[in-house]
Amino acid sequence: MPERVDAPERLPQPSPAEMDLPVVLDALSDPIRLAILHRYLVDAAGGERSCGWVGIDRPKSTLTHHFRVLREAGLLEQHQEGLTRISRVRVDDVEHRFPGLLDLVFAWQVPTALMRTDLVA
């Protein structure tokens, strides 16, 4: 008999109704968090990627903090797959709650200084 595979553990996040504009804007006020969200929207086309994929040139502990702030604001959904944390932008929820906000993030240019040098084109 095959082993039962548990669904990935989704980390806590606010419902769309609980998403608060000042909290969302505060999360986006940091260029690192804005760059993370931009990478998921543009380079991952809104799909799921591991947190390590983002390629921001900062220590892992710093990035973990920034991912948590984005998740707690309701901008990212995250779940655990073994030792890997997988993230995606909550496009439908954010667009429904704050129409046009993600268009601004999409259009923003990520400063080259934030990216790892092996990812800069």
C-alpha cells in the first residue's frame, strides 16, 4: 500500500478581508521586499518558487524576515515542502483587495545593487 502524502503545510497569512492597506504599504516600503515581490511577479510569472531562488544579495536570515513580512501582509502565500519553503504572490487576492497595486510593483525597476552578481544581466 502506498504511503499517504500529506499536503504541504501552508504558513499563516491573512484572509483577503483581513489585508490592511497600511500593513501592505509598509511591507512594500522596503526595496528588498519590493524586489522580492517584483521577482515573483515578473521572473516567476506569478508562479511558485523556493525562497532561495529569488537571488537577492542579502543573508538568509535577512531574507527570511522579509519573506515573513510579505506573507503576514498578505502579499505572498508560503508553504513548506520538506526543508524548502515555497512562495507565490497572491495575485487574485491582492488585485481584488487593492486593484492596480501589483501593476505598480510589476513596472518598478529593481536596483542592480540588490541582486546577486551572478544574476545581473
